[in-house]
Amino acid sequence: MPTTKIQLSREGQLYVDLDIPAPPADNRFYVVLHGLISLVETATEFHAYALSVGDEHRYQAGNWLLENDMPKGFRAQLLGVNGVAKSPDNSLDAALSPTLKITALPDDSDAAIWARIVLPRPRKIHYLHLGQAAISNTAHLVAANPKLCGLTILEYGVTGPFDQIGLYSLDGALALWKSSAVTDFTATGTRVATLHVIDSPSAAPSFAHSQAEFALSAELFGKATVQLSDQPKDLSTQPSAPDGLSHLELITLKNRPLLRDRLADFVRTAKFTVGGALSGDPGCKSCCSAINAIVKA
């Protein structure tokens, strides 16, 4: 993804040092899935399962930095975006995230499911915050040596009004969240909005935590023997954010307080510079990651 670096100085001091993402070629809506969220692909749609590890995680959904808590048992569907026909770009990539084949969706009453969101098939799926780890019993997986993925982004085209995009109850009667934070890109005349869905801790997870939550997703799909057997390691080179999204929007929860501090500095002093934990490297040991699945009749 091409970017433009903005650097502004005043009285010999660098005040703004920021990479600006390339504008999108058309109107886009992104669903950004952080952490322990299993994606299940059916013939026509996706189901995003936020899994329950108790108080260790935050379970939230909404506009970036303003996500609301999802109560346990939260069920919703995304409406107002354009679903498209199946293609290699919008099918699960078993090489970039561990993936199983299953014969039916999990029982919706399973205690491991904190929330479930039904999503139309996007036009593209992006995998970020990638890592590598040893996985046992990979014969059950579609790809035997997959990467781990801590951040998955579903990309949708938008032809209607952005204020009609939202999370609704499964019967469509109740709006649970409506898209409201839309960015206009003047260079292309296009717009971008996002929905962030979070199932992550506020601190860096331990290996035992990563093992336990990975095992939870395997158990949900009836493959409890598929487990992490080594500490995940972040890839040295990470994919870029898709057009219209800043890498700052995709940082882990543990780094958000640092970003808020930088934003406060900018409001007070007009000084905003990035570096360290905000430089683009997720530094998350592949974050919290879950197994995905494809329903095959």
C-alpha cells in the first residue's frame, strides 16, 4: 500500500511525522476483527465468533476508539454493505490463518461463544499481524503449516448511503449499531468507514494464554488435539493496511493508551510524531489468534 509521509516542522522542531495511507479507489467499508475471533465460511456468508475467555478479554464492537461492550450472548448481522459472489479473494486463506473443515455451524448455545456476527461475503479478506508458531496435529488443518493471524479485515464495496450500514438483530428489527464515523478522501472523492470488533486483552498475552484460547477455538470445532506447541513469533515483515486505513487504527489494545497520549499532545501542542510501538510493527507475538473453519456439507 503506497503512503505519503507528512512531516511538518516549526522553529527547527519536527512537529508532525505521520504516514498517510493511499486513498481508496471507491467507497469502502471495512470490518476489522481483533484477536480471538473465529471466522466460519459458509456457501453464502461468514459468521464471526468472538470466543469467551472471561474477564481477561474485552469484548467490544463499534467505531474506532469508541467501541461499545458486547454483552455475553450478543448476536447480530451486518446490513447495508454489498455482498458478492465467491472468489479466491473473498474465501478463507488456510495458509494465512489455521483453518478446519466442518460439516455444520457450531451450536449457538455453546458456552465458548461470547458473541456471533453474521457477515455478507466481502469482496476481499486481508490478513495482518501475522506470526508463526508450531501447531500440533496439523493433519486436521486445510493447510499443514499456516501462519497465525491476529487481525483480519473484511473489505466491502459501498454503493448506498453509509448511514444505512449497521449491526442489526438477527431478525433485522433492531439496530444495535449504526455507522457514523465516515472519512472523505478529497483526492478521489471516495469515502471509508469501519466497524471494529474486539476480543482481546489490554496487555500482551502470555504463551499459556495464547495456548488456552487457541485450544478453545479448536474445541469449538471438535478438534481439541489441534494445539499451539510453541511460542508464536511475529513475522519480521508485516502486510500493509488496505487503502484508506492507517496502521495506527490497527494497533493492539495494549498500545492504544500510547496513541491516546499522542493525540492529547497533538491537540495541546500541534505535535504528533510516531515511533516505537506506534511505528507499524504490531509487536504482539501474533496477538490473540483463533482457528477458522469452512462449512462443507
